[in-house]
Amino acid sequence: MSQIAVRLSAKELSQLDSAVRAGGFRSRAEAVRAGIELLVAGAREDRIARAYAHAYSDTPLTEDETQMLDAAAELAGELSH
């Protein structure tokens, strides 16, 4: 495993220590690794969402698909009330 040096402000270090205590992490390093995993996962989800958006812009929805999505959105709205 590689090691890196990171400079944190006093506030950032305090927040990290609070996250360690609150999040059940065994160490600062474990909390930082968990944060990196979240960052990487979020970036991956963003890439996937952009790829879907690009693919759908190349192949627009049919009228039937649009009506089905509108009906699903309406039903979801009714169920949330």
C-alpha cells in the first residue's frame, strides 16, 4: 500500500476526527479511504449518467415511451401524496 502526505487545516482535521468518531472508522486513514471510495463512486455514476444522456439524445424516445414515462411520473406524484 502506498502512502501520501496531505495537508489539512485545523478545521478540516477536526472534521476528519469527528467523522472518525461518528462513523465508526478505526483511523483517520480508514476514513480518508472511505471518502475516496465515495468520490470515485460518484464520479463513476456521473460518467454513466452522462453516457445514458448522450445515448438517449442520439436515440430520442418514441411517442409511446414518452407517454409511458409521463404516466409513471403522474402515478409517482399521486403515490407520494
